[in-house]
Amino acid sequence: MSHDLESVAATLVADGKGILAADETVPTLTKRFDTLGIPSTERSRRTYREMLFTAPGAAEFISGVIMQDETIRQKSSDGTPLAEVLSKQDILPGIKVDIGAKPLAGSPGETVTEGLDGLRDRLSEYHGMGARFAKWRAVIHITDALPSVVCVSANAHALARYAALCQDEGIVPIVEPEVLMDGDHDADRCYAVTEWVLKTVFEQLYDQRVALEGMVLKPNMVISGKKAKQRAGVDEVAEKTVRVLKARVPAAVPGIAFLSGGQSDEEATAHLDAINKIPGPPWRITFSYGRALQAAPQKAWSGKTENVAAAQRAFAHRARMNGLAALGQWKADLEKKAA
């Protein structure tokens, strides 16, 4: 494995920094824009992302940005490619390379993530555009009967094949097996499924000769389902999450960057902080948040030019709060002071 992959992986999980997931597909971002009355056009989406990428003060807490295909091909208002806009601030440009979760044959209610066909050529092209890391998301549903062995093994296999291709092309893979928080399951059920998924993913990564030192894991936290009657508290989430990671994630992995998975802004920050207050884990533990970093600036902006500065402040604040949480130094009253 090249030293470059190791150094990029280490940079992504640098102390007090995390990753902005700005890789929503056009339909997903359009849906979010619709709720705020923002017209979704190629230009408005570019304006929005440029606003985030250039927010004063945010680069201090953001190590990398995951873009999607439309964004990495766009230029800023002054004609600079957006990937270059990030690089100039010492933020690593990244790219989402899967083409989404599709119905899994023979397993009703489950999905497998597709996008391996032609991936090597796409990775080579993205590397030429400046991408230094990539992301692939597998989606695992929990019910009383799910997930199935078929679903867990198919998704773990695809994640490992993607990761091996990335490393071949000089790109650090972010490996994202997301156990969804939809449903009414408790945290213990989430723990059991997460443990199984992580075990299977790392077996596949080993079989496919992925160098663990040159990847980043993007897992879910061990959390109760959204509809659970009693939801696990912050400390319980932190304890169970660290326990499952210690049981199943090799120490060779340089860092873990959690997904927010539908948690509220402050909930995602509080959980990350509590996890980082537990001593002992061998990896750096940080964030790779989408909604939990973007909901506040999106609302503040609402598509209006006069709101750009306020939206950038909202984004920089969320980045800073999560940067502190990644060091175990966040306090709830910091949120109130900002408000």
C-alpha cells in the first residue's frame, strides 16, 4: 500500500476535524430544497454547495468533503473547479461512487448497493479531477426478521470490492455499512446487528486484501430505533458503540467517522462527544455528517442571497461544535451561547 493512502486516511481523521458529507443525490437535495421553497436547479445546487465550501472558519474543523458527480464537475462563481476550491483550503476533495441501494433479489424489504460496473474507470477519472477519497454506502434494515444473511453478505462483499478498487486507483475508501435507525428496535438489537455487520465487513475486507491502514470506517452508532418506546440515553449509546467497535474493528484502521443517520444536530454532537470521553479506543473517532451539519445552514439560507453570511455562520458553528465533540470537549451550553 502506498504511503499516500495512509497519509490521506490520517488527514481525514485529524484531531478535532471531520468530514462534511455533501453528496446528496439531485432528487434528495431537491426534496430538501422543496420543503424550504428553494428552486432546485444545477445553479442553485452549485451556489448552495459553494456557500458551504467557502464558509469562513469552517475549514478549521473540516478535513474533507464528500461530493457527488454533479458537484465535482462544477466550477465556483469565479470559475474555479469546486474540488480546487476545497484543496486551496487544505480540505480533501472526496466523491460518492455508489449508484444507490437497489432491491435485493430474493430478499423482500432489503437492498444491495450497486455501482461496481465500470467503477475502476470512474475512480481513475475522479482521481484526475482531484478526488483523494471516495464513499460507498451499504444500507441494512432492522426488523424482527431482518437483516438476512443474504443482505449482510452481499453488501459486505460489495463494500470490500469497492474498497479494493479504490486503493488500486490511489483513492482512500470510506467504508460505510449503515444499520438504519428506522423502526422500533432497542439499542441491544442495534448492537447485535451492528456487531454482525462489522464482523462480516472486516472478513470481506481481509479476504479482498484491502489495506486497513488506508481506509476510514463510517459506521452507525449503536442507537435505538426512531420509533422505540424507550430510547437509549447519551451515555448508553456511547458505551455500547465503543464496546461494539472494540469487539469488531481492528486497531490497524486509522479512524472512524460516524454517520449521523437521521439524528438531530445536537443529538449527533452529544453522542460523538460522549463517545470521545471514553478512554481507550485505538482509533481516532470523528464525524462524517450530512444532515447534522447542513440542516441549520440550509434553513438559514432558504435560497436567498442576503442570507448567505448567516447560513455560513450556522454551518461554521455546527462544524466547530462537532470538531470539539471529536475531542470530547463539547458542552451543551456552547450551543446556547451561540443561539
